[in-house]
Amino acid sequence: MNHNRKFVAAGIRYSEAVANARSAAAAHTEADEAARLASCDAIDLEAADREAHLNEPSDSGSCMGFTGGTNQSGPVDLDASGRASVKGNIAFEHARAEAMRTEVAAVKATREAEAAEVDLLAVAADLTPVDRPVEPARPAVQSAQPAPAPPVQNGINEEAA
């Protein structure tokens, strides 16, 4: 395979690797955002479950002989509250696992793009002047003699002096 074909193949490989790395990074960003939102949901559900337990009516209506008024709040389903909290934590764990998987994929794709770049640069360095796909620009020709300097006006009239 001649050097031009190697150069083009390396360029295509690099281009595809960079596109894959960008796609993997975008997927990781989305998965990480989903994990963060799932964490927020889990925190809200856990707080709601703890609040439900705090608001649970106690069995004893009196303490040391004092009686309180009747509890006006409706019954709280502690089992449902606890299940919702556990489900929120499970959803967060799934989202966190997906974020970690996509992070690994993004790092791997970035390494592949870096390897493709190294290959592309190596092939480009191996191109001989005959194999170069683009003709190099011709150097600018500089004249051998410098341009004459313009006369200096000093404001003194030499004839009058």
C-alpha cells in the first residue's frame, strides 16, 4: 500500500475514532445526569418515608397522665412509603451503574482516538516528498539587493549654510 493510501486510511480511522469518542462522552453525560436526578428522587423518597414515620400516631394517647387531643391526620401507609423509598434507591443504583458503564466506554473511546491520532501522525511523518498528497508551497523569493533607503529630510537648507 502506498503512503497516500495509508495516510487516507489513518485519517479515516482517526475521524471515526473521534466521532465514537464524542458519542460515548455525550452518552456518559446523559447517563450521569440521569443518575444525579435519580439520586435526587431517592433522597426525596427517603425523606418522605422518614417523615411518614415521624408523623405516625403513637399507640399511647397520653403521657404521664396527660391526654392530648385526637390526631386529625389520616392513616399513613408506612409499608407503601418504605417500598417507595427502597424503589427510589434501587432506581438510583441502576442509574449510577449505567453512568459508570458509559464513563468506561467514553474513556476507552478516547484512548482509541488518541491511538488513531498517533498512527495518523506516524503515517504523515513517513510521507516522502514524492508521496505527499499536496504539493508544498514554493518559498517566497527574496531579492538579493535591499531596496534603497528613502532620502532623509532634516529641514536644514545646505545651500544657505
